[in-house]
Amino acid sequence: MSLPVTAKTNKKGHLEIGGCDLVELAREFGTPLYVLDEKTLRDRCRDYGDSFKQAYPNSEIAFASKALCTIGVSKLIASEGLGFDVSSGGELYTVLKAGADPKKIYFHGNNKPPREIDEALAAGIGRFMVDNEQELGQIERAAEKMGVRANIMVRVNPGIEAHTHEFVQTGRIDSKFGVPLDQLDSFLAAVKKCKMVHLTGFHAHIGSQILDVKPFVEETRLLLDLTLKYGTAEIGLGGGIGISYLPEQKPPTIREFAAAIAGVLRGKTEAKLILEPGRSIVGQAGVTLYTAGVVKEIPGVRKYVITDGGMADNPRPILYDAVYEAVLANKAKAEAEEKYRVVGRFCESGDILIKEASLPRVTPGDILVTTCTGAYNYSMASNYNRVPRPALVMVHNGRAAVVVRRESYADLVKNDAD
Ligand SMILES: Cc1ncc(COP(=O)(O)O)c(C=O)c1O
């Protein structure tokens, strides 16, 4: 089970993370509750920084803030020396508030609103990752109006299919993202006509939760070819390697991932390599605590355990069949003896967190923990059924700090007009 690196079972038989007893955290902060382990998060930032610097020194790691974007988390990540990939004005605003170095901000998106382009230019961000020709025109006009130069990387569609869910594949030919390779020359001719836009290199992103280095190696070769052909200075490889949500998912280590990519580039180019991992930085650091409510048995069919959260705090299973494991924090030493479908409290039959979880016998009031929820959970959460979003706490050395406070009913209606 991929728990945070500080996870252990304490004398009470409770699961502990960052020196904090999860049963006590549930009591103090309520459930559902997102818990993030500072040590795991810092370790992963360092794994990426060190592995890539060693394998290919001219490299930069920019955290994909879409995976988890809050001021506190961004501050911690910036303190580890990472830059940021942002894909909206809101993410840009958040990481700037956290004190991110604007020069290390990479602005993505396949239809950046003009206002957000202006905000990014005014902030002096490092690079616009340009997705199409219309956007190029928008950036040129905005830069001209502001009298500033915009450095861009072109996002190409590499036509690489990776083995991951269709909705998190982005490099296929039939994709809304990126400039198709057969349109690249005409795109570059348009770049040449721009006065305020300067092209630094090519970028691609083949998808997320990819557990094999091969498609990344293929992508790196393609970007290297473009870099050599057009004499550009930077290569943007997109997101990081996948993570182990289930024991049978065995991704390569970050070191192996870095070595495979560096193996393509070393000796062939001096171009700067930019990588934007999200999931593999924050995923394993996070767990979500729920209180088990109704336990329902349909004889001959299955047993259900209904939590006080579900698809609004973790929409990944209903969106793309994402898989998770669970454990009971208050029965961490007990053997798994029953199979349960772990579901949520929301008004959708598809509100399933885990189709079949092996757990000790569940009784109402147990603290059920889903693991590997640090990435794309809080950042994708909604207020469906007008349920306030949970709090997020960061744990370290026996202390828990609130990084995002729990929403209140007042928060839910604060933008409503009569
Ligand atoms: C352009 C881009 N970069 C980086 C990422 C982060 O990917 P991951 O979380 O798999 O590392 C994504 C995620 O979809 C992305 O679209």
C-alpha cells in the first residue's frame, strides 16, 4: 500500500502519519479531511531535483500546480527550489501569492483567456506554452500593447499513445491539445512574423499516470529531433511518471525515469530540459479520512460502507475509473476479513470511491482512510449537493497545520444573489 513515508501503526493500533494519530486528527478537524505529509512531499521534490540534476544537469523541475494548488503547498514547493506549471489565472494568482519566482512559471492552456494572458505578461512569467496559432496572435498583440517581450514554447501534439485512461491521454493525434506536427512549419512561419514573441523551444505532454518510461523516451527523441532541426534552446517534456495506487502498479523510480530521459539527450544537445511533474510529487503524500456511516449488506450481492465524503472530494473514480486502496485508521493492526464497496454520500449511483476494498469488519464510526489522494483530489473537488469542501491539513513531526480551512455553509452562499 502506498502510504506516506512517515506512516506507521502506533501503540493504540492507530495509523499515524507525520507523527499524528489519524483518529485524533479526525476528532480534531472533522471528516472528510485531506491530510498531507510534509516529509513525503519534500522527499519527492528532492528526488526529482536531485535525479534530474545528476542525470542531465541543465534541467528544471516545475511542479504541475493543477495537481494541488494552495498557497501553503505552493510555498513549500517553492522553498524546495521548484518552479510551477500553471494553467489558469487562478493558479497563477495562487503561486504568485505563495512567493513563486515568476521567471520559473510556465503558463499552459489550450484557450488562454485574454485577461489571463495580460495577467501573466504583467507578472513577468518565464514562458507561455502556446497551443495554437490563434493564441500566438493573442499573445503577440497583448505583448505589443504592454511593450514587453513574451518568451514562448510551442506545445506540439507528438501523436504518441500512452497506456493510460483515454481522458488523461493527451498526445494522441485526435486531441484538443497542441500543434499537429504536420502544421508545425506553418505555425513557425507565424512565429517568425511576430515582433514581441520569442520562441525558446518545443513542449509536449503525452498523458498522466503512465507507468512505463518507453513512451517518454519516444517523446524525448521526437522533441530532440525538433530541437536539432530548428536550433531551439529548450525542451519541455510535460508531466512526470505515474504512481502506485495499487500494489500491482509498479512505476519506475524517479531516478530510473530521469536516467531514461537523459540517455536520449546526453551528448546530443545542451538544450535546457523542463519537466512538470504533478501526481508523482504530491500523490503519495496525501490521504483522505472519512467516517464510516451506514454499513449496508445486500445478502448474496455485496456489502457497502457509506462514507461522509465521496465524489465531491474525490471525483477521479467517477471521471475515469481511478482506483484506490483503503485502510481503517482505528483498526490498523486488524486483518482484512471482508470485502466492501466503499461509496459516498452524494446523490449519484456512480458515487463509488472503491469498487471492492478488503477491510477489517467495518462498524459505523470507523475512520476509513483512502491512500494516494494528494494529487487531483482537492484540486478537482466540487460543492456538489452543496456540501462544503473538506479542510486540508499538513502534518509534520507530530504537528498538524491547517493549509485550507473547511468550508462553511456561509462560504457556500457567499456569491449567491437574492
Ligand atoms: C501540460 C501538463 N503538464 C504536466 C501535467 C502533470 O502531469 P502529472 O500529474 O502526470 O505529472 C499535466 C497533467 O495532465 C499536463 O497537462
